[in-house]
Amino acid sequence: MGFMDDAKEVAETAGRKVKEGFEDTKDRIGDKLDEVKADAEVKKAEADRERVEKRNELKEDLRD
């Protein structure tokens, strides 16, 4: 009985470690995805700002 109990405990521990490792990996992937999305939003905002600045410059030139 002792051997079976030890084997069961080892299997449960191994299963728990695998699950924790999977969850950590999933979290890391999610974090990286969030980072990529944030970078894309920043680039879009910068492009919009540049577009508006250029438009305003053109309007100002037309006024002169």
C-alpha cells in the first residue's frame, strides 16, 4: 500500500507541475500578445498624429 500511495502522490505532484507550467506559458503568451497590441495602438496613434499635423500644415499653407 505504501508504494501505491507514494506513486499516486508523485503522479499528482507531476500533474500539478505540468498544469502550472502550462498556465505560466499561457500567461506569458497572453502578456506578449498584450504587448504587441499595445505597440500597434501606439504606432496607429503616432500615424494619426502625423496625418493630422500634415493636414493642418497643408491647410495653413492654403490660408497664406
